[in-house]
Amino acid sequence: MLVLLDSANYLLEVYFWLILGSILLVTLTIIFARPAPSQLNDNNEYDLKEGIVTEKASDDHHANTERKEIDDKELNKEEIEEEQEVLIQQAKKQWALAFTIFGLSFMTVGSIVIYFFEYTFTTFFGSCMIYVGVMSIVKGMTLQLSELGLVKKIVPIGIFFLNFGLISLVLYLIEVDIQPWMMMDTGIRSSYLFVIYVLPYLIWTIVPSFNTTKEVKSTYPWASIILKNNLKFILFNFIIISILNLNLISLPFLRQVTKGALEFSIYILMITVLLETVAFIRKPKATSNEIDQTEDLDAKITTDYDRTEEGLAIRDFYEEEENEYFSTEVIEQEEKNDR
Amino acid sequence: MTDSNWKRGGNIIIALIILVLTIPDLDMPYTKNYNLSFCSDSEVIEVERFDFFACEIGYLEGEMSLILQLISSESENWGLVDSFGDSPINILILNQQNYNNFYDKENYDVSNIEFLSLNINEDNKDLSINFPIIDIPSDYYFLVFDWEYGKEDEADYASTSTLDISYYIQFRDSGYWESRPY
């Protein structure tokens, strides 16, 4: 062990793996600290109001009563939806506050550790605490952001650069000499790619985000999904390299990592394009028909649902004759009156 | 053909275009340094006259030691140097900005004066270069073997020829060899 400590290079390698280990430890802590998904779903049932329905003679006409009941139901539905939104907003605020307090505590303790202790390990430890603290605060901030498409797209890019900046800071603070990419072995290269690209993604996906919009499970084949995501990844790295090629800003470490990621993703692209081509040639009709049918079915369900909600009178009014069109409603009305 | 088929087919076509564009050493004016691969510790390369070979070293900074050896497979007496005649091969270590200038056939510079002595010419027949300590400004670097790139118009007779060069290169932080003496 002493021999290892005497050798700065070995020590730096140990630090690097310690960074990974500690960040994973924090990640696991967050996973186990978050409430179970079943508990989150229970929120929908908290405010279901219970009561006794008593029969009462109506003063008004039957049709008016029905209309009133429909209106009441709609109002109840709206109220429940509003209450759910309020609950989600409250939960968001609580989590945002928790993330902020957690982050600030980590940042403070990390800064104190770096300031008072001059050991390499304490510097490393403090840097990691600052890293986790900043990420936590930003996560808390993003909980309050809207779920609009543009924000959703910008946030991951912002997180990437924030993570990159923080990792660079950690490496600087613990005085790690970054080797040129050509001198790194595959393990170290993979570690860098993991820390820069995968780690922030993992941190962001495992902690709750309270998305009210349900993500629809894609019906595309997995090879197609991987290919699509890989193309996005290549485009992202390509844009960064293009910007850095303009020499307007000098970020050689970022250039190294993005070039390494681009090269890696090209290898993955070779495999995925092969798999996707085979899948496309083998079962193009069945798969695509399934996808189209699913899309059509979804569209049909939505349209029919909307039309039912809106009432028959709105549907195709101009396309049919008035008597024929209202015939069904008249029959229904008569049946109810007979009862 | 359905929409999903169009999308999938489109993705495959885009992927194939990217793969073609990123073939290493593809001679296209717009690929610049996108399709360059990283250098290996030791590699056999082929350099064509009036052209160049380049690979990416990566991020370098601070005091480093540099070992560069050229190995001729044809002769033990470094016959390689004699074969160049009046057209020496320049071995360059360029940062990103200078590499782009070099690529665009514009004036370029080197980050460290020591890098200029990497050239192979008749006066420098020692093809094993060892810098124990060389101070390298923090930047992203490329290794370039330039054999009169862009000078085709200036040559008396523009006959292209190719040459196989085997090289070995190592960059380490300056204390590395003391701590790891193997």
C-alpha cells in the first residue's frame, strides 16, 4: 500500500476509480431514498370524496336534471384533475426544497473540507461533495421548470455541459493529469465516456421528475430505436466538434472527449445500421403495419372519445339531415320519459 | 410505403452517409478532421507525395516526455532518409488551430520550438528522437507526416509516389518513466 501511495500515477488512477465509486454510491442512495412508484400512484386515490347518495324528487324536468348531473360530473372531474395538479405541484415544491437543502449542505461541507484540509484525499472528497451538491441544486431547479418541448430539449444539453464543467473542476482540484486519448487504454476511455455522458443521464433518470404526461411506449423495433438515438448522439458530438473547429473557444479536453465519443458511436453505428437493415428487410410490412395500426387506433380512440365528450350534435352536423341526425336522441328521450 | 417505413429507411440512409463520410483518410475537402482516427503507439502508415498523413494525439498539457522513432522496414541503415532526396517529410505536432491552417494550406506555426527538430531530412539522420522534458501548452494536438502537401504546382515534375513509414510515439508526463521504469 505504501508503495502504491508513493507512486503518484498509481494514486491518480485510484482517485479516478474512487470518483466513480463515490458518485455511484450517491446515485444508489438517491435510488433507495426515493419513494416507491406504487406510493406515487396512490396519490390519485387520496382525495376521492366519499358520501351517501340519497334519492330526491326533482322539481325540474327530467332532461334538465340529466343535464345538471352531467354538468356536476364534469365539474367533479375538473375538480379532481385540479386537485391532482395541486398535489403534484406540492410534491414538486417539497422535492425541490429537499434537493436544494441537500445540495447546499453538500456544497458547504465540501467547501469547508477543501478549505481546512490539504490532503489529496480530502480535496478529492470535497470536490465530489461540491459536484453532487451542484447537481442536486440544479435538479431541484429543473423540477420547477415547465414541461414544454423546448425546455425538455434544452435541459439535457445544459446538464451535459454542467456535468462536464464539474468533472473538469474535480479533475483540476485533485490535480489529475489528463492523458492524451491515444495513450489511454480502453478501460480508461470507457470510464471517461461513462463519467461525461452516461452518469448525468443516470442521475437525471433515476430521481423523480413528476412528468404529468405519460410516456407512450414506442412500438418501433429496438434496433430502430437504438439507431435513432445513436444518430442523435453523433449529431450532438458533431455539432460540438464543429463549433470547436471554429477556434472561437478553446476547450481541448471537451474536444478530446467528444472526438472519442464520436469514434465510439461510429463503431456502434456500424452494428446498429446492420441490425436495422436486416430487421427492415426481413419484416418491413408486418412491423410497419403494426406501428401504423397502433397509431391509427390511438388516433381513432382519441377522436371517438373527443366526439363522445363533445356530444352528438357537434359531430358531422353539416353532413346529415337534421331529423335523421337527432332521431337517436329523440328516441332516447322518449324511452327515458316512458320509464 | 408507410410513414414508419420512410422514417426507418431515412435513418438507415443517413447512417450510411455518416459511415461513408467517416471512413478514415477519406480525401474530401469538407471532412477536415472529422474522419481522423486517433494515433496508435506504433503504426505503419502510407504517405503519398504531395499529400500528408495525420492522426489525432489528443489533449496534451504541461511537462511531458516525448519519444518518436521511425522504423524503416526496408533497411537497417535508415535508407529511408536517402530515398527522400530533395523532398523531405516533415513530421509535425500541431495544435488544432495550426492543423486547420495547415489543412487549408495557409501559414501555420508550432506550439513548441522543439517540435521543429522532428523533421526528417538529410541533415537529421537520427530517426530516434527523445525529449525527456518538453513543455507543451495545454491544447489538442495532431501528429502530421507532411510530404510536400499542397506543393504540387511548385514541383518541377509532379510525379506522385507513396512511402510506407513505421513509427513509434510515446507521450508521458515527465516523471512517468522514473516511476515506471519498465
